[in-house]
Amino acid sequence: MRRGRESLIMAARRRFSAAFKRQVVEEVLGGAATMAQVCRRYELCQTVVRTWKQQYAQGRLAEAEGVGQDQAQRIQELERMVGQLTMENALLKRAVAYTLQRRSEASSPLSGPESARSRGGVS
């Protein structure tokens, strides 16, 4: 019996976060669900969940503390940059509006540069 081409194509490998792995393992260990129920619910293989249980027991599913600090520092830096760019953007918008206003005043026949000067007469 030959298999079709569809069966030869492997599905993309899924990646799971440490938080998700901890959640699954804690469901099994806490008795909220059996391993079979958790595997069906999340479409996982029992071998994967057993591996995660071993990693959990060894403390390898804990989040690294340094990663959280690095991310917080990066977020703070990006927020500062966003604030600076927002201020620069507002300044540039005001400059463009000012320039356009000056141009329209200069080209207006009523308020142009010629109307400010007197064409003879009493000063």
C-alpha cells in the first residue's frame, strides 16, 4: 500500500514557550487532568509531556531572570526613543505649518510684502 504525497510532507515543527510547558506540566502534576487528557486537549505526544515533566523537575522550565531584566531595559529604551521621536514629529509638523503660512502670506495680493510699504504719501 503506497502512501500519497500528502503523508510524506511533514508538518512544521511547533515551538512552545517555557510558560506553556510549565502550564501543561502543572495541570498534570496538580491532578487537574490526566496526561492523556492534556495530550488530547493540546494535541501533544505523551513523550513530549514526559520530557517536559523531567525538565520541570530539574528546574529547567523556570524563566531566566536575566532575560526579564534585559527585556525590561530594552522596553524602557524603546519607550524613550518613541517619546523623543514623537516630540521631533510634532516640532516638524509645526515647522511645516509655519512655513506654509509664511508662503501663503507672501503670495497674497492683500497682505504680500508690497502692501506693507507705502507708495508715496505721508509717512
